[in-house]
Amino acid sequence: YSWERINVQFIEINNVNTTILEEIEDRFEGKYLGNLLLLDIEKIKASLMQHTLIKDVNIRKSFPSTLKIHIKERIPQAVIKMKDYYLIDREGILLKQISPEENPGFPIFIDSQNFFVPGEEKLKLGWRCLDSLIQEDLELVEIVDLSKHENVSLKLKNSSTWLILGNRDFAERLASFRNHSHLLHKYGPLEYANLSIDDRIIIKPVFSSRDRYADDLSPNKEAM
């Protein structure tokens, strides 16, 4: 190839949504990148990696004159409530500020301190809880409260009851609550059901001034 023929003339951007594509195209609009052989692709990668929604970038040169860019996006998987609400990916990166009404249905991570104290370990526990759930249950999770140390509380959609699950056996404890719901029904609406202690469910009915205890709730025993 002649020296002039290997100047960058074409840029191919693959695997990216329309919004990111347009923003990347705007970055290159009107820019002269020069000789493909001498082009510093690490510098271009570093520039693109500054975009909030980009997780990784792979760039390769295709001679004589094409630059091929493959984008790996950050995918929103939850909402976190800090001072405001944000879409976050699995790594807890803040992707976009939203209003509560704009939440497309993701679980919302909350913390009584709004995650002002570094919340990486809290989020790991929250993700561990969600990962343990079957898809059917996962889709029902509305709020994941991580306020208490090593203790996950869930609120499901269309329910006002907080389910306190502790730090392990999340799916099993959620299933236990379901299995014993017929025994708990007589207490009316529940403010919370604490399932964090093995073989015991501690409940607080909405219309009661004291906690009621359900010890060893097996199919042959009733809540006390």
C-alpha cells in the first residue's frame, strides 16, 4: 500500500446501542486520524472508556484504511437509591440518574445511610441474595434493604411485608415464608417476617402492639 492509502478513511463500530453509537460518531466527526499504521489505538480506547455506559473496548486496524471498534456495554441490572435514584450495573457503577417512575422494573437497593459509607460489601451481599433466587421470585423483588450489617430485607411487589432474610439461604427462607403463609394468614397484614433465624419465623402484625413468634413452623404446627 502507498502511504496515503493507509490513512484512516472508515470507522466501523459494532455491538452498541443507538445512543452510544451516535455519541461515539460525534467524537470522530470531522477528526483527522491520519495514518492507520501509526495510529495510537490505546489512546482512542482510553478516550472511549471514559463513557459511563462503556465497560470495555476492543480496537483493531483493518488495512488498508479501516478502524474497527467493538464495544462492550455496561448493562443496567438494578437501581440504587442514594441521594437520588441511579441505574447501576453489576459492578455498582452509576450509569444514569432516573426518577423512581422511570425504573423499568429493576430491584431497588436502599440503605438507611444512602450508601454514604462505602457500600461495596453491602452490594455484594445484595447481589448474592438476588443471584440465589429463581427467576420467578427475582421478578417479584421490588426493594432490597441493606441498611443492617450482614442482613438483607426484601419487599416484594404487591406486598407491604418486609422479609428479613439474614445473610444466607435466601431462596430457602423465602420459600419457607411461602410454605407457611397459610399459618400466618390469621394474623392479618404483617409489618415484617423475620426468617433470619433457622427454624423460626418472627412476625409483627400491622395491627398488633407486640411481636408474635412462630416457633418451628412445620405443616403440623401453627404460629404462636
